[in-house]
Amino acid sequence: SFDVLVVGGGPAGASAAIYAARKGIRTGVAAERFGGQVMDTMAIENFISVPHTEGPKMAAALEEHVKEYEVDIMNLQRAVKLVPATQPGGEHEVQLESGASLKSKTLILATGARWREMNVPGEADYRNKGVAYCPHCDGPLFKGKRVAVIGGGNSGVEAAIDLAGIVGRVTLIEFMDEMRADAVLQKKLKSLPNVDIILGARTTEVNGDGTRVNGLTFEERASGEIKRLDLEGIFVQIGLIPNTEWLRGSLVEMSERGEIITDAHGTTSVPGIFAAGDVTTVPYKQIIIAMGEGSKAALGAFDHLIRS
Ligand code: FAD
């Protein structure tokens, strides 16, 4: 059994494991896929002090750094159930898909999130080749170019406003006949000279030349007419889904969107259970933020251990 068991091996989990192990306590990491979303990323240019790197390279560096310490890494292990301790000071249990079960005095939940995809032809083929999900990450790659933002919720409209300051032209495409974003954001968006808004449109295909995106096909829902936009980039902003399905019914309190609610110390609603990174309510999902949150959760867990 562990003092600290980290579930998830992305930037948050790796950082938590290192901070915990550096306290000389028994630390384990169980992860479905070490590296997390970073494995799906091409260029990373906003990890401060590293002007440019690539996802798989950073993921390998994360693992290498964790391996500098005595951390029990259990890769390719999917957690399916959490059974919190029944009494104060008791051990929490994490059940794995393999049938095994792990016990620990404290837990750090760092199972991350995944972007909701449009699931249209071309989307997967052109991922990182014009199809993007993170405006903070990839916006500058489209400087002066034409891009579409899919989704008129808060994140879509924020992305469109953000991108309008960087790219040449932004077309926001919303499925419904109106945008769901806050009125103040919609007003700001409509005031921008290089933004077009298309409502009631269903994206049907991502077009490309075999190497990169060169257009987007959509159906005007009212008329059924099929139209095409020529462009270089598509930002999909239809939701970030936290990987918390496995926590349902576990007493760990979650927001309406299924994100684990944490406080400034990474504490969840269950004593001894901490959480960090994209899986939590922390705003702005980024690598550098996930790492900071992971280290905070580990220090929070250590603090909890020395007090109990
Ligand atoms: P994740 O990276 O999602 O890691 C979650 C971990 O938990 C993984 O190891 C996963 O396998 C594991 N896991 C999930 N469910 C379970 C389970 N049930 N049991 C066990 N393990 C589980 N951010 C930037 O700062 N800069 C960028 O340039 C950038 N580009 C991006 C490009 C793309 C295409 C994507 C998808 C994201 C990008 N991001 C970028 C965002 C960044 O990757 C995330 O904010 C960051 O990875 C979050 O770290 P995390 O550790 O919280 O979660």
C-alpha cells in the first residue's frame, strides 16, 4: 500500500508523483497512458523556459524525470472504481480494470480530460494539421490565416475573440440558431471587424489537400444546402469532457460539468483525496497549470499525512 497514490500520468500526475516522492514517502502512479494529452500534441511553445518542444518528447521527459525517483509506475492501468476510506485515517482503494486493487492513505486524482470531437470525416486525419482544440496553444500557428471556430458556447466565443486578434479572418459556426455564450461575449464578438458568424449550421466534413486542412463543409440546417468555406484552420470548441466517469457514486464532489471540485490546496470533498489538472474545476487547462496544480496537490497530501 502507498502513502500517496496518483491516478493519471499526464503533466499533473507526473508532477504530483515527483513532489510526493521527494518527501521520501511511498508513492505510486497508475495511468492508462503515461503522458496523457501531451502524447497527442505536436508543437508545444508555451511551456515557459522551453521555447519549442513536441508532445511525445515532453511525455518521454516526464516519464524520465519521474523515474529519477522511487516511484512505482503502473502504466496501462485503467482505474474503474474509487472506494474512499470508511473511517478517518483509513485507506482509500482504487480498483483497476485488470481486477487488481490498490490501497493508499492519500490519493491524487489526475485523470485529465478529453476534447469532444465533431466526429466528421477528415477531423481525425487533419488533427494537428489544421484541426486544433486549444486556442491558447495553437492560435499563433495561424497568424494572418483564415480559421473557423466550431461552437458558440462560452469557450467557442472566447476562442473566436482571442483568435480574431491573431489570425486574418475568423468564422464562428454554431449548430443552433443562436449562440449560448454570455451576452457580453457575444456583443464583443459581433463588434470585431474580421469575424463572421454562421448560425444553424452543421459541420459535415473537414477538407484537406492530403497534407493540411484547406476547407470546411457544412450544411445550412434550415435549407439543407451544403456549403464550403476555404480556410487553413479549424478550432473545435464543443466541450472538454473530464475523465471522471469512474468516480460516479464515490462521494467526491463534482461540478455540473463533471469536474472534481478542489480548493486552493487541491483538496476534494473527501479527506485525504486530492485532485489536480484538467480533471478539476481549475480554470484554463494548460500543461504548465496542470504541473503547478499537481505539485500543490502532492504538498497538500503530504501536509495531510503529517497531520494524521
Ligand atoms: P492529461 O494530460 O489528460 O492526463 C491524464 C492522465 O490520466 C493520462 O495519463 C490518462 O491516461 C490518465 N487517465 C485517464 N483516465 C484514467 C483512468 N480511469 N484510470 C487511470 N488513468 C487514467 N497545453 C499547453 O499548455 N500547451 C499546448 O501547446 C497544448 N497543446 C495541446 C494540444 C492538444 C491536441 C491537446 C489535446 C491538448 C493540448 N494542451 C496544451 C493541453 C494539455 O495537454 C493539458 O492541459 C494537460 O495535458 C493536462 O494535464 P493533466 O495531467 O491534467 O491531464
